[in-house]
Amino acid sequence: MNPAENKKFSHFFNALSHPVRVEIVTELLKGKKCVSDIRELVDVNQPNVSQHLSVLKTGGIVDWHQEGKRKCYFLVNPQVIKNILDTLKESVSVKKN
């Protein structure tokens, strides 16, 4: 890999390195959500949710569109995220046994 790819991968994995961001991504696997909806689901204040979403956007994991006055977020490539989370779940389950 080249340095640009390494940096992109680093941002991607950094974005998934916080439990709240993993929770947000898990909720977004169910479909797009607006910031206020995400805030209620993850029980974190709105400024904190916005910061986490910004990290996820920088990592290339989420994007957003405007619905009236609301910003609604969605996963850029939900199948990739689902595969990564499923693989990690399997890996963690195997190690516990």
C-alpha cells in the first residue's frame, strides 16, 4: 500500500475505535437517521453526537443529506461495515471460548 492508502485506512479504523461510534454505525445499519434520532438512540448529547458523526464522515464511513432543517446520516457502504462488524463479533466469540 502507498502512504495515501495507509492514511485513508487509518482514518477509517480510527473512526470505528470508539464505542459510541460503533453504536451509531450499528444503528445506521438499520437505515438513515437524523442527528436528533441518533442522539436519542445512543443517549449522548447533541454536540457529542455531532463530533462522533464528524469523525465517521472523515473516516469515509458516513455521509449526510439535508431534509428540511435536519441533517440525516447514512452509511456510505453498509455491506462493508456489516462484514467488518460480523467478522469482529465472530473473532471475539472465538477468543472467549
